[in-house]
Amino acid sequence: MRIGYPCINRTIGCTPSRTFRLSSYTDNRLMDTVRENLACLAKILAYNEKYHLLFFRVTSDLVPFASHPVCTFRWQEYFSGEFERIGKYIRNHRFRISMHPDQFVLLNSPDEGVLRRSIAELVYHVQVLDLLGLDDSAKVQIHVGGVYNNKSASIERFVKRYELLDTSILNRLVIENDERLYSISDCLAIYKQTGIPVIMDTFHHSLLNNGEKFAALLQPVRQTWKAADGIPMVDYSLQEPGKRAGTHAEHINADDFRHFLATTLAADFDVMLEIKDKERSALEALGIAREDPRLVTGDPPQA
DNA sequence: CAGTGTCAAGGTGGA
DNA sequence: TCCACCTTGACACTG
């Protein structure tokens, strides 16, 4: 099991998510921003390596406007050396990497324009992982999409669209349950029609389920991941006390995380902590996981 | 220079 | 039919 956190690090004083307004787009602005974002990504990975946080989600903001028509600059070629360098570091240290395009990627939208932009965005995400030279265990996770007043028709549309995607996308794409529309069971049903691996989100599952226990779903979900996909990924989060249902916690709750590990002990997976204080909670989670020597790969860092 | 309204992109659901 | 909300950091303008 590897433990990780998404996208940004609040300790080291840089962000890999620098961006700018579309209205101020220039190729030079893009070059400067991407250069800084990549430099920061490299710093975060060095930090993560030092503390044995070996699972990391790369921000979608790495290359701003990458899938927008305004961006005709060949950033893939211009930065290929830097991507290669970072990718080598990732491979050498056996990091697990994921990416998570946001809400605008909707493969099952009835709107062809939305579909077209969604695919362009997926192409961008896959290009980043390809440029890093990562194998098919580096995943791009999306949600199933909208319901559009007809869930079964929307699932059917997802399946049909999925089958038309390029292999380079198919090899990396996984679907995650959300908290309002598509449960883990829905995702498993879609897997049966497509073969797409399913990524479980504990917090979403607590808000939308059909009465199944999370632990009981681990085994069926495990089978959706082929050998080349690596071990399953799981998103872990919990409710922020006193906030609207669905609000992610500011900080990890040690008891809850310990309980989560205990109930899932039989399964092997990588855990992404979607908790707002990022690496701080991830470090605490790692400490908790190390209470049980069966759980975490790698030696503790030397003092 | 701190505070704050806004930002490429979509969809849901309550009023 | 309209609007708030999701989720959220970072930009860029305002005073």
C-alpha cells in the first residue's frame, strides 16, 4: 500500500498549479508558467520521496489551457526533456501516479460539443502521463457523468462513447463513484459492459450507496483492475464536522483512518487522501498505517 | 498591499 | 425558469 495526497503541497512554498487568465494568453506566458509548474512538481516529488509518500495526483493545471483551441504551442515537444527527467525520477522511486480531470469532462453528455471538449481534455491528461514515460498503472480518473433525466440511457451513452475512445485513453481511464448520481454498484455494472476499472471513493460511498458495506465491495472492485492496471486506487476522505454534508474534512481523523485500515486489511490498494491540509494529513496517515507492519511498503525514513 | 470578485469548460436541484 | 451550489486555488483588479 502506498499513501498519497492530491496535486499541491502546502509546506514547500511553491505551487504546480500556476495559471493565468485566458484573456492574457500568450505562448510566452504559457512557457513561463509550465516551466515553473514543472519545477515545482519536481520539488514536491522530492519532498514526497523523502517522507515516503509514494502516491501522488498530478494537477490538471500543470499546462493551463492545454486542451483549449487558443493553445497551439507545442508544449509537448518544448518540455519533453523536463517531462522525461521527472518521469525517470517517478519510475526510479516507484511512485504511483494518478490524474483527475474535473467536472467538465463528461463522456455521456448528450451535447456533442461537450463530448468533443471532454475527449480533448482526456487526450491532454494522457499526454502528460505518456510524456512522463509511465506505464498503464498511472491512471486518469473521471466520474460517469450526468443523468440527463434518464439514467439507463445515460449509462448506455457512456458505454457507447467509451468504446470509441483511442486505445491510449482506454489504457488509463478509470471511473469513480460520485456522491449523488452513480454509486460503486453503478460503476461495477458499467465495468461489466466495458471492462473499465473502478476506483472507490469512501466518502462518496458513505453519501450514496445501496446499503452495501464498503469492505464488501473491495473484492468485486479488485477484479476490475487487470495486472497492467496495477493494484486498485482508493480515494479516502471524511466529513468535516459541522459543515454541509459532503464537505471534505480539513484534517484527518486518526480513529476513522485506523478503523478504515482495519476493515480493509485483507485488500491491497493505494490510498489517496482527499483531505484539505494535504501532506500534513498524509504524513499522519502514514504513521498510523505503520502501526501495522503488514500494510505499508518501503522502509521508514532515516532520521 | 490586503481584500475580494472572478475564472474555459457542466449539471443538478431547490425556489 | 432562474439561480445557488458544487470545489477550490489562484489570478488580477480594486481601493
